Amino acid sequence: MKNKLLINLIRDERGTSAVEMGLIVGLVVIAMFSALQRFADANMEVWTTVNTKVAASNEAATGG
């Protein structure tokens, strides 16, 4: 009885697609985080440039 149950568990392949889908989802999440990090870096660079130009403009306008 135990041997038959063990053999059935070993031969059961129903969970393989769930494992494969989990691996695919994991890779997609890693790719999304990587893309989001690149976007965040570019966005920070844009706002740093805007801040620098606004500060320089304010300094020029006030004569300081």
C-alpha cells in the first residue's frame, strides 16, 4: 500500500506546470524590477537637472 502511494506520488506530474509557471513569473518579476530601477534612475536624473536649472534661475533673478 505504501509503495503504491509512493510510486503514484513520484509519477504524478500535475504540479510541474505550476512550478514552471512559478519560475516564469519569478523571471518576469525580476525583469520588471530591473526595468523599474532603470526608469527610477532616469527619472531622478531628470528631476535633478530641473532642480539645478530652477535654482540657477532663482539665483540669477534675485541677483545672488
